[in-house]
Amino acid sequence: MLKEKSEIVAHNQNFITFIHSLKSVDENLLRRPIGEGKWSIIEVVGHFYPWDEFVLQQRIPYLFSGKHLPKAPGIDELNDQSSLKARTEDVENTLKKCIDVRQDLLSQIKQIPENDWLISIQIGQSTLTFYEYLKGLTEHDLHHINQIKKVLE
């Protein structure tokens, strides 16, 4: 497997394992803010899957088609909606949704032919490879995973 593809696949498998591990964490801790004025762990988790759905539905199908990409949702608006939902719904449901949608995303990523991973694609004003696009998402994941791990230490 292409090194870049292998890296992204491994990250997403590790991400799913990490979210699974949160099922054993006390709900009170999952609902506690990770810092002053910050989201709780479950809100952080709850904001992952709407963005994964966006990538699944509004990016991957278009990236190699030559069609114009649909407009991205407002970052703050989508994040606010997802954090509110995570605050009010059952913790198990939020964790399950996050895992299920990431598994769907991983399945789609695995299906992208290796020769498409390093070709240039246009996203807005940026030209980057599919790997670079997913690498940016990976870095975002890791930022939040590290925040969560600090709270759990």
C-alpha cells in the first residue's frame, strides 16, 4: 500500500480505537469542559462526525470528478450545532455515531485508488493532493485527541 495511504488508514483506525476507549470513561468526566471556556470531551467527539459526514458526502464524491465542490458549511455554525447536540444527547449515542461515521469514512478512503492520492486537486483557492487534504484532517484530529488525553491523565 502507498505509504501516504497507509499512514492515513492507520490514523483513522487508531482514531476509532481511541473513541471506543472513551466508552469506559465516566460520563461526568466526558461532560466536564476540557478547559476554561472550552467544550467538554463529548462535545469535542460530537463535532467530529458532522465533519466526517461532510467529507463523505460533499468532498470525496467530487474531488476526482472535475465538478465544482459544494460550498462548505460555516465552521462556527456547524461546530455550535454539533456541540449543542452532544451536550443534550446520550453519551453512548454520540460515541457510536462518531465511530460509525468514521468507519464509513475509512471505508471510502480505502477505496480511493493509490494513483489518486498524489495528484493535485483544487479546494477553494488551494491546490493540494488528496493525501495533503486528509493529512490536514488528521492533524485536526490529533490536536483534539491530545486535548482529551490531557484531561484524562
